[in-house]
Amino acid sequence: MIRKINELKKRTRIFVVLMLVMAMMVTAGCSNKNENNNSKSEKSQSDAQSDESDSDTFSQGDGSFVSALKMTEEESKLYDEFFSLDSNIKISIDITDDELNKLERDYERNRHNGGKSEIYRMCDMTITVNGTDYEIPEVGIRMKGNTSRTDFYNSNDGVYNLIHLKVSFNETFDNTDYYGTDTKVWNDDDAKKEREDRRFASLKGLEIKWNREVDGTYTRETYAYKMYRDFGLLAPNNNLCQCIVNDKNFGVLKVYEPVDKVFIKRNFDKKDCDGDLYKCTWGNGPADYREVEGRAGVKDESAGKFYTYDLKTNKKKSGHEALTEFIKIINSDDISLDTVEEVLDVDYFVKFMAVSYFLGMPDDMRNNYNNHYVYFRSGDNKAVFIAYDCDLCLGIEQWNPTGSYMTQADPYAKVAYGAQQRQGNKLIRKSLSRTGFLVDEYTKALDDVMASKWLTIDNFKSYYEKIEKNYSAVVVPDIKFRNLNDCQKTMSIDDTYMNGTTSTRNKNMQIEEYFERIKDTYKENRIEDDAK
């Protein structure tokens, strides 16, 4: 059960309902013409509100899209409000020392595989959205991440390092293999079913990450996801929040909707929502789409089983048929537009790659065969790619393999800049190069991004200013975390921060300079029509 705490709003709602009932009684005799006009007016108002929302839903472009996810009106409104940058979000976690110690031991027991464990530990959580509290008891939390996992707690120092977290609202804590003597016993089947069905704003869980990549603007990754979505591409909605743990301010963290079955149902209609979804990373080799054997499966962190193509849906029935056919076709000697169209949403693909180019991520699908999802629509088995883990974008220094923050990257290059090798993804190499079979469509997509508001400092500032307004006052944690440095404790659009009494510049490229450089590089390398 999720308990919503806001008595003033509750009383206001009751009053509004009563007023609406009275208005309906007064207007019951109105003509059909007036009813139609009112309906149109309400629709226009709804459309206007939708245009202003930061948490828009992926559209398939033909106007016929109806989400397969069934949400109540309250859930839908809360989802939009939670992911709107105009909202102020606070997540408060109450967790015992005993549960923190278990979380630390889960990491230590699994150091051989990077500290990865699938065991959730128990906490109580309150999510505050614009002053309204949603109390959620017995929430599951565990550590998440790849290279970011670390020790973080001991009984003497308490929590001394920040970690990324994965949150589950529907964890039942009754897996004896995981919990042993701590296993929760459910004596009421209805109560267990209610827990399994529990959602917050239609979400089964959340992902929470601290500012590990050292983005002084606290805006870049959020901006990247909004950019993808504005171009009609799939990316998780995300926002920022103040995080409170046991009444201690942990500063400003990023919060994301998970890319899971709920995400698929939200963004696809019924005929397309039953396909295979894979998380694609360096699980046991690069996600370069060259082979399936041994690289596709369902991971088991506790057993140390990891896969490059980690299946997230249809775990018991999929034989990886769609992925296998996709890899077969894009690696064939006669790869062409005609053959690729059988297994790929081509229009979507070129837009996805164009947006990705301008975001300049060295650790993404193209440049390091990493950090994305692929989904095969059940209606036609065609692949669409989903942006994920875009924290190294728009001039972030943390990993800068080109020395120029990707601003010198040729948009048509047959190079994987992050991996620093010849492009291993044959689809990218054969379709997006200067002689590629999608070069015209790709150039058009690049032109559209180039001309958009998304490569302007004014647009970036409009997002930064919302974040700065809501969170700059709470960016400094109450705890001196060992893995948090000074530039993560001050928000600044030019990535400066105060070190004592002197101003020291972070190594990130300032966002305005990044936009100028990447646009100049594209103009220098753009293929003109007469050269194609």
C-alpha cells in the first residue's frame, strides 16, 4: 500500500468535486452542441498541457498509437508530475543499520564479479512530489552499476561512500535462496498479491544514481534524454531529486524510470508490446551485433552469469530468434537497404544515430558497443534502439578517449572512437559511412538535429535553470563522502566551483563551447548533395 499524505489537498479535492457536481446539475439541460464545444475546449487544454510536459511518451508517428499500459488518471498525472523538471522531488529512505550492513556484505561476497548482487534489502521510503508525500513501506533497494560499485558502509563510520541504487516497489522478500532466515513469510495470499502488484506512478521501481561523472551543471544527461524523446526516440524519463537517508541530506541525485516491461507497454501499442527486450553492454564481449552464441541470455548476478545481450522480457520462452535473425542479416555479404528493412525500423535508426552523434558519447552503441537497449517489436520483429546510461555526453571529462570530447568526430566515420578501432558494427559501417546505403537519410536526420533548438545554449539554460532553482540549496550533503569532490557540491552552468577561496575550473568542456565545436565539425564534414 502507498499512503498519500496531504490533507489540505484532500479537502480541496473534495470541495472541487462537490463544485463540479453542482455545476453538472446546473448544466444538465445544455444542448449537444454546447457539450461538443466543451469537449473540444477540454481537448485543446489537454493538448497544450501535453506540449509543455517534460515527460512525454514515445510516439510512433502515424497518430494511431495507443499505449498498451493501462494507467489510472491519477497514475498518469503523477507520472508526468514526477518526471517534470518543474517539479521539486525528494526521496527519503529510512533503513536500519542491520539492513545497510547486509547490503554491504552482499557487495563484499560478490567482489569476484564486481560486487554484483540481485538481493534487495528492505527500507521504508517517502517520495515527496511538490509537497505531497507518498509513504511506501518495505521497499527493496540494492546496489546497481558496473564499474561504479564500491564498499560504502561500516558500523563505525556509517555510510561513507555514495552508491547507485536500484529500487523495487513490489519486492516480496520471500526468496529463501536470497534471504535465508530473513525470508518474509506471507500468511495472506491477497496481501502478497497486493505487494506484487504495487506501483508508484505506474512504475514497479526506480533507478537512482549519484553525480559520479562530475557534471557541474547536473543537467547534461537529463538534457540528452529529453533530446532523444523530443525527436520521437525512446529513452527513459528521468529527473533529479534531493535524497535523504535516515534524516541526513545525501545531496542531489538523478532518478530514472527503468527500461522494463512497463516501459515497453507505456511506449508501444498492444500488437507491438510482447517482443524481446535486451540490455546491451560489455556483459561478455562487445555489443557489436556480430554473434549471438554465448552472448545472449538472462543474467544471474549472484551466480556470476552475465551476457552482452541481457534478455529482460520473455525470459522463459524466447529462443533469441529475432536477435539471431537481425545479426544474421546485418552481417551478410549482401547487406543492403532492402535486406535491412526486414529487421530494422530504418527511419527510427537514422534519427537515433543522428541524435547520438551530436551528444558525443564515447561509451555508447556506436563508439564502444555499449550502453543501450534493443527491442524487437512483436508486431513485425523489427529492431528499435533505446538510449540508456548517457552520463558521458556533451563534453564530460571523466572518459575522454579522443582528447577533444568527441567534438572532432567525423559523423560518417568507419571508426569506433571509444574503442579506438575500426567500426565493428557492420550495420553502422555499411549504412552510415560516406558510401553507405542510408547516407542520404542519415544526412537529412543530422541536418534536422543541427537546425534544432537542442544545440543552443539558450535551450540548455532553460533546463539548467529549472534544476538550479529546485536543487542548488541542497546540493551539499550533510556527510563528507570519500568519493565526492568539491565540484559535485556546487551547481554551475560553466562547471566552475569554489575550492576554499579560489575559483577552480573543472575539466569538463563548457556546454556552449561544446555546441559550437560539434556544429563546426559537422559543417566541415557534411556531405553535400552533389558529392553523394
